[in-house]
Amino acid sequence: MSRPPFLTLPENVTAHPLSTERGRFAVLESVPPAGTPRRGTALLVPGFTGSKEDFLALLTPLAAAGFRAVAVDGRGQNESVGPRDEAAYAQGELAADVLAQTAALGPDTGPVHLLGHSMGGLVVRAAAIAAAASGNGLPWASLTLMSSGPAAIESAQQARTKLLLEALSVMDMESVWRRMRELDAQDLEGTAGTAGASGEIEEFLHQRWLRTVPEQLTATGRQLIAEPDRVAELAAVGLRTLVLSGAVDHAWPVPWMDGMAARLGARRVVIEGAEHSPNTERTAETAAALVGFWTGEPAGGADRA
């Protein structure tokens, strides 16, 4: 799971509900400083077990570059309410939420750039495919798939996710959290130089887990295990796309994302020193790569930042 490097909201970031035709969603929003030319809006969709706070460190640099940035808790995630019904978290429902969130950004947004991290990448991909199929046009100027791959996650990660789903079916959320912490501690035992989250951030991660609807985790976990390859469908949409990742990724191996980018004809950026969460692990480099893509700057001779 992504660990935000801090939790205190910068002065240009506000927390508020975004009202849409599909309900209210908790968001964090930053706007460009006074006098900064506005270049557009970014809608940021988090991944499995994640939340809007996963993008908190990105909001200020994106605003400084002239972009309004809106990070959202999906339905049933963290501070966005959701029903105790797995059907409510089918991928088509989550994709429809993204379309509603986009519409609710308002008429004076400038070009809207859609980004999905990890599981969020599968959701925004489904939203783009659905929007194209509707015949109503695409409401986004670009799509970014961050640390998200072409189909289901890698087999070892599928096995871990299946264990989590089994636990969720027989244990309460607090008990599952404690077991996950025990397994994490075992994984890190004997690992030199591994820094854990601060007490404040660890408590936030704990409370975020408890606030998330179990059926949301179950439904999206199953999607991660069973997602089909929809790269050709997305390529047919014709939306300008960036595939961005860290240099190491255990959910979708980096060569898988390289191949996906080639099939999409997408820009490909690898953030050195980052793994599955470049948004929190190498924020400055990630923000620079996003701004460069959104503003149409040439990719240059290398795809690594």
C-alpha cells in the first residue's frame, strides 16, 4: 500500500466533498497560486487499499506548475461512503463513478488529465473504454496509467491477494489488519536499512483500512486477480496515454508495462529509485514527468527519470 510521506495539508490544499450525480466523494484539491497561469485539471484515482492521501505530496508541485489537482477517495474507500454490497464495486460501477467525478469538476477546468494508480489504472482504463463506447466523446485530454499493467497482477501477488480475500471472508477488519502487520514484519525481518512508517502515518494507514468497506476490498481484489487484457480496447480509444512506473514493481513487472506502452503507442517513463508508488517514493521526479506529458513537452531520448 502507498504510504504518504506526510499528512498535514499544505496551505493550498483543501479537503472537501465532491458532489456528483452518483453521490459525494471525499477529495483533496489544490489550485495554482495566484498569478500562475492555469493549464488544466488532473483527476487522480487511487489504487487497492489506497486513498486520496496517496497523492498528497504531488498536489503542491502540480499546482505550482499550473494544474488544479483533485485526488479522490473512490466509493467505499477511506472517507467516501459505500454500501455493504459487492455489486456496488463492480468495475463498471467504479468506472461510471470516474465519469461522474469528471463531470462534477465544473465547466472551467481546462483540459482534464485522468490518472489511475495501480488498481485505479484498471478503473480509469475501463472508464475510457466506456466513454468511447458511449459515443458522447472523451472528457479527458490524456490518460496516465501509473504502476498499472495490462491484465491481472503477477502470480505471486495473486496468491497474496487470494489470502487476503480469504481472511476478509472470515475475520473482521481489525483482525485482518493485525495479521497483515505481522506478515509485513516477517517479510522485513533481517532487512537492513528498511524504514517503517512514522507513528502518525502508521495510525492513519490503520484507520484508513478500518474506514474502507470490506466489500469494496473483496470486489476490487477479485478484479486484480481476474482482470483480462484490455490493451487493444484501450488503444482503439485513441486517448493520448502515459505509462509511468518505478524501476521495480512486484504487482506488474516492469517489462509487462514496457510491453503495454508499446502496444498502446504510449509515452513510457520509468522513475528511478521508485517501486510501486512513485507518487510517494519519488514525488518531484513523478510530478515533473506528469507535467511534461500533460504540457506536451518532448519525451527526449530516454524514458527514465
